[in-house]
Amino acid sequence: DAAAQTAQAIRIGLDALAEVGAGPGDVVRTRMYVTDQIFADEVGRAHNAVFGPVRPVATMVVVAGLIDPDLLVEVELEAYLPA
């Protein structure tokens, strides 16, 4: 389902950020691409479960489809680490 896919996508992104020493608190922007508007609430709740206290700038966009037809959501994370 879209919530599980969102949670998994966020975990993958946070694992990648951890490799460079960043964590959820360093995320300044997220983008969520959903294949249907009906997924917006569950994707938003899954996003909020991780980033609620952080409150990064967040954008959610409905798209016609993703490269794999089984995917319902794609998530991008941007983080900032001071020098």
C-alpha cells in the first residue's frame, strides 16, 4: 500500500543520508510523487510519522505514473549539513 511504500522509501533515503552523517533532523526538503490523489492522506501520515517534529518543506505531486507500475509513491529527500 502507499503508506508502506512511503515508509520504505523514506527508510532508503535516510539510510543513504546516514552514510554521509546526516539524519532526519538534517532534512530540509521532501518531495513526494503519488500516482493517485487518493493516496495523499496515507502518504502524508507516513511522512509525518518521520518528519513531523522536523517540519521540512514538503511538496506532494500527483503524477501519471512511475517507471514501475507497482509503485504508488516515490520520495525525494534533501538534507543540509553545515561545513
